[in-house]
Amino acid sequence: MERWVLASRIGFTYIGTVVGAGFASGQEIMQFFTLFGERGVWGVFVAAVLFAWLGTRMMLLGCRLQARSYEDFNHYLFGERWGPMMAAMISVMLLGVTAAMMSGTGSLFEEQLGLSFHAGVIFTVAFSFFFILRGIDGVLSVNSLVVPVMFLFIVMVASHAWQAGELASVASLIPEPRYAHWLPSALVYVSFNLVLTQAVLVPLGAEIADERTIKLGGWIGGIGLGIMLFACNLALQLHWQEVSRLDIPMGHVISTLGVGVKFFFLAMMWAEIFTSLIGNVYGLAANLSQVVPLRKPLIMLLIFGMGYVFSLIGFPTLVHYLYPLFGYCGLVVLGFMVFRRMPAG
């Protein structure tokens, strides 16, 4: 029983790290899966399998290497010469996604609540800073609370959308992208997210001694992500005409269920963005503290400050340009992770 509890916490943390602003808002899912209509479902299936397999492998590598941060992890994958360069690239990616998370919270407050963009960002940063100070236990605790509720809610929303709409007719109205295919899109999506989850999964694997628990937690996380991807993609396809130009497409989907349900979901969406944000900043600060002669709290404040500046670019723009770019860069990391031999346990 103890193993299942710990494995569930690992799985929820994995899900919470992936489900950030792009996922919870629907913007990410719309661009990587929904755009492909009925074929996007195959992309969801491939993504779920890869999340389960490669996420587990990443944590096992972290466990066997006893890696303190993703820099140690990349040193093993790429060697002493290229490892620091890859770790630096991942730091830049984490900063970019942190900016997108912060921009997502601002858009959520502005578009869905009619409040100030800046107030939403500052409010989220204040909460994040408090929880990151608690270390990895704070990250685990937040995800263990938020992720199960979000999971059940997204499945409920998709079920309601299925009963209310005709999937075949709606999906056929989605224009097929001329210069893209569902499989590369799914691979880029997985590589982008897995490269960023290094910040949390690698040190988390090093904290867990039992490899069976890590494997169980990795598959719980991967399967959970697959179900959530399928549910969100289904709901967005059924509301494609209304959501295709929105910053927060899932906000519109939820609004069809009533005002009370909408505000509950927006709270959950904010919480999911929050969990992913603290995971990213925690991992980035842990890595930078090894090379920058500053205290961790000050490093975190600098990260949040830079993230705030870049968040002003705009949420859809950041997701549209940064996420695919980071995904293609991440394919190199995934390739090395697949073919690199596991160290002895």
C-alpha cells in the first residue's frame, strides 16, 4: 500500500509538471493535436505511450546516477564536452516556458475574469515563491492535491461534450494542415515536455530508492496524461468553431456547463499552471545554484523577473513559436536518452 501511495504522488507530480499553461488552457493541445482532426487521436495515443516509457526511463536514470540536477543528467547523456551546452540550452528553454506560464496566468485573469493581466502574474508569482521555498516536498504536496481533481474534472467535461455533440461531423470541419503531419507533431510535443520535465523528474528519481515504485509512478503519470490529452482534444474538436481563435479555448468549453462550473474549472486551470510553474522554477533554480554564486531565493526572484518581462510578448505567440522550436531541440535529447545505455543499478 505504501508503494502505491508514493507511486501515485510520483505520477501526479509527473502529470502536474507537464500540465502547465499550454495544456490546461487547451492552447497547446489545439496546436499539436486538435488541428489534425480525427487523426489527432493517433497522436494522442503515441504521446501517451512515449510519456509512460520515457518518463519512467528518465527517473530511473536520475535514480541510478543520483543526479542532483538536470546538468548531472545531461553530463551522462552527452559527456563532459557537450553536456554543459545541453544543460545551458535546457535552462533557456525552462526560462522561456516559465515566461509562457506566467503569460498564461495573465491571460486567464484578463480574458476569463476581466481582471488585470499584471495582477494575475504577480499573484501567481507570490504563491509560487512561497511553495518553492519548501523544496521537493512542496512540489509533491501541491501536485498530490491538485492533479487528481483536475483529472476527474477534465474527464467529466469531455464526457459531457461527447453526449452533447457529434464528433464525426465537427472533426471533419477542421481544416487539414498543409505542411504538417500528426506523427511529427506528437513526437515534438512529447520531446518538448519531457526535456522540460528533467528539471523535476531527474532529482525526483534520485530521491526515490525503490525502482519498482519509480516504474509504477512513471506509468501512472504517462497513462494519466494520455487520458487527459484525449479528453481535452475531444472537447476542443467538438467546439472547434468557437475556440479556434481564443487564448484560453478550454475556458469557452467549460462556460457551456454554467457559470459556477466555469469558475471552478478556472481555479483548477490556474492551479495546474501553478504546479507546472513551481516545478520549472524549482528545477531551474536548483541547477543555477550550482554555477551562480547567489542564494536560491534570489535566483528564483531573478527567474521570475525575467519571466515577467518575456511574458508580455503574449501567451498564444509564445506557445505557437517557442514550443515547437523547443520540441525540435528536445528530439536530440530524447534520441540520446533512448539509445544511451542504462547505468548499472
